[in-house]
Amino acid sequence: MEQSINKTDSPPYGIIAVLMIGAFIAFLNNTLLNVALPSIMKDLNVDTSTVQWLTTGFMLVNGIMIPATAFLIQKYSVRRLFLVAMGLFTVGTLIAGIAHAFPLLLSARMVQATGSAIMMPLLMNVMLVSFPIEKRGAAMGVFGLILMFAPAIGPTLSGWIIEHYDWRMLFHFVSPIAALILIIGFWKLKDKKEKVDITLDFFSLLLSSIGFGGLLYGFSSAGNRGWGSPHVYLTIIIGVVSLVWFILRQLRQEQPMLNFRVFKYNMFALSSAISMIVNIAMFSGFLLLPIYVQTIRGISPMDAGLMLLPGALVNAFMSPVTGRLFDKIGGRILAITGLFITTGTTYLFSMLSFETTYMYMVILHAVRMFGMSMVFMPVSTNGLNQLPPRFYPHGTAMNNTMQQVSAAIGTGLLITVMSNRSESYGKDLAADAMVKMSGQPTEAAMAEIQQQIELEAMLEGINYTFFVSAIIIGAALVLAFFIKRAKPAEDQQDETPSSKQAVNKLAKA
């Protein structure tokens, strides 16, 4: 990969442009569904815990696939990986557009995820090997602008489409664009890669799939099965055992599928921890706000999308600014400032009511996204900057794996917190209503009381979940104080038995 890209002195802007457009479409399609979830729940007759699998399942496949991307990036050319990834994404989008049952829609999303999982690590690796460290912050900032612009237009576009058409039009809109990008990539990407003598350890791939997949499935299932279900705790136990086995196996191998030695670099390990924690809490806004404004407040999908638009635009256009600031002042000040803002705004979201104004939510969400814009890209870039170049594929794959795993676990946990809090609070409200009730109310009055209890219980669940998210982000704020500006570490080859033998032979020669 590195050899094929570094043949010229200037960065391969053509390759980067095609990769960014492909990643943009994949990212756009993911954010399109957030506003559409209530419509999908109603049309396909599924509940909140089930419909969240369209998000969790997507991340589940990403979490399983991304660990293998370090091997794929080293083994194959950019052109080959892009065509396979974009081809899978296009096929998945086409299937989703004709889905009339939830299992088919979920399957299509997983096919999409298989292609999407390759796109992000591939693009990030190209960016890392194409730009020197002193210009990497600005380059990553432009990369962030393009990718963050997808969340900016996604909810609004989704809201407009759902208000005027069926939710399947979301996929019909994306599929021809994805097909066009696939054709452009076929003709424009011409890079070649020298043959690399590296083979995939299929047993490691199996352990990785069972490990990450078990964890994600277990945490995600807790939302509708409960933590006491064998489906939940047995799956998590199997996932943990498989993951430990996978890690130990990678540490013993000369050419690991995913090199966990990247965590011996302290700034990379710290950046991964902060990104995971923030990722867990970040999805509270993406998941809960559309449910609150549409289900509780009765706001239209279009207006729900417009509510999220300013915040997403702020996040997008701040990305190049934070990238340049990162090159000048490093990631510590940016991360501390951003996490302080994110913690405070998330806490304020835990005080929503039936009277909360639309403009208040717009401004608060925009400020929250302003804070987040200072966190992810600077923290991630600072950690990757410490890695030697040969660890770039493993670093990008590890970063994306941890983010997908944490996002899926966070989604499952937050939905569980919301569901459990809503259920317990609803029971308390129902008990109080029975005590206060005088006489025998009519069926219409009972139905109205029941509906009011459900809305109040859901509101309490959403507020409590935002409060838990604020505490989680507060933990990341504490860790941010330990960030130091990373410098490239000295590249010392791992002392494996085979490498020692090679050194001895050279010494004798």
C-alpha cells in the first residue's frame, strides 16, 4: 500500500477524492436512517429495541469486518479494495430499497456494512501515508469536513423524503449515486501494488468474529431480553473468552491479523480510550432526540431533520478549523474544551420537558456538536501520529474497530437504560393514577390516562439516559488532561523468534 502510493512526491489527490466520495455516500446512508426509525417502526410493526438493530446491526458487521482490514490493506491495492467495498455497499442499498419485511431490511443493512467497513480504514490509511505529520492535522480536517457534511444534510434530507415519500425512497435515492461512484472508481483508480507474501489466519478471523460479534450481540440484546437472559450473559461470556483468545494469538504471531502492540504506544492507547467513551455517549443524541421530537412532541420528520441540521453543519465546518488548530497547539486543549462543552450540553438535555422550545433544542444541539468537533479528529490524529508507519494499517483498523464496538455497546446500553427507566417510571405513574382515581372512569378517559403515562414515562427514560451519558462523557474529560503532543515513535521491529533468527543469520554473514 505504502509503496504504491508514495511513488510520487505529491499526495495522490485523485485517489483520495474518489475514496472520500465513496466514504461520504456510505456515511450519508447511515445518518439517513436516524430520522426514519419511527416511520420504519410503524410501517414494519417493530418496537424500539428491535428497530435499533438497523443501527446496531450495521455497527456489528463493521466491528466484525474492520479487524480484517489491516490485513486487506497490506495485501491488496487501493483500487481492488475500493471496488469490492463499493460493490457490496451498492448491492446492499438496492436490496434495502425493495425490502418489505424487517429481516430483509436488516440483512441488506449488513451487506451495506460489509462494504462500508473497508472504506473508512482504507481512506484513513491513504491519508496517513500521503501527508507528513506537520500537515496531517489540516489534511484530516478536510477529511472530517467532507465526512461530517453527510450528517449535516442526512437528517434534513431524510425528513423531507419521509414527509413526501415512503422511507424506502431513502435507499432509492442513494443506490444510483453509489453505482455511479463505483463506475468512476473502476475507470479512475489505476494504482498497482507489488505482490505481498502475507496470508490470512482464518482461525484468528473466526475468533475475532465470535469475540467482537458476541460482545455486540449480547449488549444489544439486553434492550429487549433483559440482562438476566441466557441469550445476553452467555453471549457476552463467549465473546469475552474468544476475544481474549484472539488477542493472545495475535501477540504470538509474526504477522498478526490485527496487531495489538499498537497499544504499547501510550498516546494511541489514551486516544482510543477517549474516543470509545465519547462514542458510547454520542449516540444518545442521535437516537433519543428523533424519538423525543417525533413521538413525544409530535414534530414532523422534516422539522426533526431541520432541528439537527445546524449542529451537523457546525460540526462539519469546524473540522478544517480544528485540524489547523491541532497542527499549531496539539490535541490536549482542544479535547479538554470540547469535552467540557459536550458534558455540559448533554447534562442540559437531561432536563427536557413537554414545553421545551424547538429553538432551544436547535441551539443546544448545535453547541453540543461544536464541542464534539474538537474531540474526535484531533484526539484520533494525535494517537495515530505516535505510531511508526508500518503500524498505520493496524492503527486505523484498531481505531475503527474500537469505535464501532463502543458505539454498538453504547447504543445497546443506552436503549436498555431508557427502556428500563421508562418501564419502572411508568409503573409508578400507573400506581399513583389508580390511587388518585375516583369512581369508575370511562374507557376513553382510561385510554387518555394510559397514553399520558406512556409519554411521561418515555420522557423520563430519555432524560435519565442523557444524564447517564453526561456522566460517561465526564470520564473522558478527566482522561483528556493526560493528553500530550505525540511524536513519531522509533520503529523497533517486534522481537519474534523468527526475527531474532534472521538477525543472527545476518550477523554471522
